[in-house]
Amino acid sequence: MARKEDPVFEINFYESVLRRDPRYTDVIEILGGLYTKTGRIADGLKMDRKLVKLEPANATAHYNLACSLALSKRKSDALRTLERAIELGYADYDWMAQDPDLDTLKKSEGFQNLVSKLKPQS
């Protein structure tokens, strides 16, 4: 029988792990995603900021922070952070173009300029 997902159980579990080791970056990343997935945007943003602070050269951490900022309707901060993610090597154009977390940015000129740098040339 397949295990049913229980985000509350998972959040409680990972929070207990994080209390024991506040610098456990894998857990911070997982919690950030779980918080966001369950609508706890501010908590997800907090985890994403913490991960970027612990791993300043992690392009995916910057990308996730940009998503949280976009979901928090902080467009200019999100665009600046997204640009940093790209500078650090984030290059998944296909995902960025369809990621619903970035929907608030997609019509902006700044977003279009950023993704045009990544768009595969035909």
C-alpha cells in the first residue's frame, strides 16, 4: 500500500530535526518547500533566506528565494534575486518559464530580459 503524504507530519518531523541542528541545509531546503507548498509563504521565505545565508553560492537556493519573494509580491527583490541565481549558474529555462511561483513576474520586462539570457538559441 502506498504511503499517503502528510505535510503536517513531515513539517513537524523536519522542524524537530532543525531544532537539533539549525545549520542542516538539506532540512532547511526541504522545510522551505513544504512551507510554501502548504501556503506558509512567510515561513518558506524565512527558510529560503536562511539557506542563502548559509550557502551564498548556491544558485538553486537563490532561485527558491526569488520564488518566495515573488509569492510575497516583492517583485523587485524577486527579480534581483533571480538575476543573482542566474549569475551563480541557475539555467533551467524551461522550468523558470512555467514555474507558477513566478507568475507575478512573468509579464514584467525585467523577467523577460532575464529569461531571454537563458532561452536556448535555435
